[in-house]
Amino acid sequence: TCSKSDIQIKNGFFSESTFTYSLNKQTQYKCKLGYVTAGGNTSGLITCLQSGWSMQPVCIKSCDMPVFENARARSDGTWFKLNDSLDYECLDGHESRDGHTTGSIVCGENGWSGKPACYERECSIPQMENNLDANPKRDKYRFGDVLKFSCIQGLIMVGADSIQCYHFGWSPNLPTCKGQVKSCAPPPQLLSGEVKDTQREEYGHSEVVEYVCNPGFLMKGSHKIQCVDGHWTALPVCIGKVLKIVIFKEEKSTCGDIPELDHGYVNHSAPLYHHGDLVEFSCREAFTMIGPRSVTCIHGKWTQPPQCIATEELKKCKWLKIFASEGNPSDKKIEFDHNTSKSYKCRKSEYKHSICINGRWDPEATCKEEAQIQSCPPPPQIPNSRNMTTTVTYQDGEKISILCQENYLLEDEEELVCKDGRWQSIPRCI
């Protein structure tokens, strides 16, 4: 037989009242609160053998997974032994009292060495020049808050019209106010991409140009750039798709004869056209081109070609009420020639621009979208990411894909998402 008096359990006790046990009988023991068996359980079994009890019960100090406050664990364990450490990280927009976003606590005799707590990060009130006004005015700004600017005394804003508070501070940089601003030359060329709309020789301050990448390429960074006092904001980057199988299939797709263009001709010709190849057209004298200047071979088919319209037959565009805030009131009695540019402003937004293209305004001159959709501030410059400085606001639902600098890897999300007037799902380059 085996007796309970033959064994002592430090930090534990027998849970049954029986004092002696016959051969092969089992009994249960339990550990005190805050202690567990070697296997991490609160209780265990020992067996009475010919030589005595099967083992010496052991109850070791343990710590359960703590309750986190605005933080999360960086390990998968559920219980921890004496002197085990637990690493944790703060949720986005939060930090510890000493300003760190990560921390570590140790399991001791009296429990955890500290509380894994993080607190909402704040952005300090930015220093602004006297001519700049900001709203809303607060004593402190929290993660996600948006600050909107306006210039006083009729000055013109140069830079972003709003900024947002992120875990790394305010972004983008604050704007300035000027009495006069410069216009911009045609936008720069984008490697493996092109400007989406018809280009002009000159662009006014705050005008926006949008780019698209060639087939087989993905865009990283802001697809819109803006003319800011004579300079364009940062270009996006078009990178080749990494799926070799897809690229191989695309390269195998060829297009047949180039579409015929009435009153026009092809500038250069090649005998075989692969997926992604472009062919440019020109119109004959006394004819004007309407639409994109080139066609592209995509999966064995040509995109829609332009038109060559007799210059004297080009239609004019009518005056619209939306133009009433700009220019001479007598403009409403006139029509506008092809390729004429008009500016207009929708309430609090930046100036918009439309061009008369053979009787219609392109893009359509309207403020309907603005009334229905919230806009986000210009996207932030993510630390350790490629330069994507821009002053363009984005509409709810729009996304921007991020590209990290060399030797940095993308963590969490790959895209910034504009939602409810704020940028969300902020990626990190680590």
C-alpha cells in the first residue's frame, strides 16, 4: 500500500479524503491558485506502485495570459512558467507611457512584472504660419484626426489642404500661403505608363493629372499628381507583374493588322505586334484628332482607335451654370471652341478643370460626386517607403498601393484605403 504521508506536495494538495491506497490505485492532486503541473494543468494523477508512488508531484509557479489594454501578444502561449517573458505590441495609434510601441513583461512569484497597457497616441498642435488657418481647433489631436486648412486675406494655398494624425505624426507636410503662384509645364513621362487624359502645353496651379500603367504593370504610389506652384508632385512607379506564367501568356498574344483610321495614318509600323505594344496615329492636314493618340495590343486585340475629324466641322461646347463662379457673366451667351479649357470650383474643393472635346466637356463638369462622397486628405508619406509626396485629395473607397524602400519589407496591409474621410489600414515598412 501507499500512504499520503509518504509524499509532500509543495504548493499543492491531495483532493481526495482517502489516506491509504492499494497497489495500482490512482489519486488526484491539485495545485494552489497561481501554480500548475509540469504539463500546465491545475491538477494531476499519481499511481501507487510496488516501489511506492509513481512520481513526486510538482506544482510550479505560473502566469495566465494577461488582460491587454490597447495591445496584443506577440506569442501564442496560453500560460507561462516562472521567469518566462511575454512580448507585446501596441495597437495602431497607441503607445506606452514611455513612448514605445512594444514592451515585455516577466512572470514572477507575485504574478506579472507589469501591466501590458498602451495609451492613445496624440499629435501635438502643429506650428503654422500666420496666414494659415486650421480647423477644427482643439487642445490635442488623436490618432485619425484630420486638420483642414485655409488661407486668409485672399492668399493662395500651396500644398496639402488637409493633414491627418498617424502613429508616426502628422502627414503630409503643412501647406503655405502665397500671393502669386506659377503654372506647370506638361507633366513628366512615366516609365511603363502614360497620362490618362489629353495633355496640354500648360497646367494651372492645383490642376491634377492622372496616370495609368501599361498592360502587364502594377502601379505603386499615388496615381494622381498635382501642379503645385510650378512643380509637379511625386510620380508613381509602374512595376512588372511578378507572375511569370501570366507574363509568358501575355507575350504569346499577338495582334493582327492595325485598325484603319479615316483621314489619318500610322507614324511607325512593325510586322508583328505583341501584348502591350503601342502604335501611334497622326491626322492628315485640316483634320483634328479626337481620343487617345495611340492604340495598344491587349490579349490579341487592339484598343479603341481615335478619330480624325475635319477641323472646320468640330462641334463647340455650351456654357454651363457650373462655370458661373468664374469669369465674365456674359460668357453664358457664348459657345466654346474645341480644346478650350474651363475652370470651376465646387464649394470647398480645389479647382476642377474640363476641356471642350468636339462638343462635350471632358471630364464631365459636375459637382454631384462631391456632394455624395467624402474626401480624404492627401495620402501620408509612410516611413521607409518610396517617395509618394502628393497634395491630391482622394475620394471615399479609393486605394493606394505602397512600395517600400530597398531592404525594407511590407508588414500588414499593402494598400492605404480612404474610408469615411480618413486613411485607414495603414501599412508599415520594416
